[in-house]
Amino acid sequence: MTESHKVMEHYGTLSLRARATDAGIAWFAQQRAETPSADRLALGIHVVMGAEFAAMSANLAQNLREGRARLLQAIVRKRSPTSSLRETK
């Protein structure tokens, strides 16, 4: 278990979805097929992320396809105020 997993579990319950990478690869393919180039869109995430967004997202998509990066979805639910956050020894 990584240090970040330990921290998340300390403060709440942790639910992980390890198969998010396949969904991410499919999403990038769908976006590429359905979305016109950023040059033709007036508004979009490219406006917030800047001029390098197209290159950055293409790089992430390639790394996901080639197995050099993975996506992980984590849902952490805050513990109730009545639960103890003291470490057990």
C-alpha cells in the first residue's frame, strides 16, 4: 500500500477503480473522433489549459495506449465525526 493510500484510508474510506485506464483510452479516442480541432472551437478546456493543451493531451493518450501511464479513480468518503482517527498501536 502506498503512502497516499494510507493517508486516504486514515481520513476516510477508500474505494479504488483500477480499470480506469481502459475507459480513459476509449474517451480519448471518442474525443478525437467527435470533436473538431481546438482551432475551430471558441470555448473549451484548451482555453484554460493554454496553447500546449493539444500536445499534452495527445502525449497522455499515447502514454496510456502504450502502457507507460495509468489512470486511477479514487473515491474517498470522509469518516463520520464520531469515528476515531487515533492511530492504533
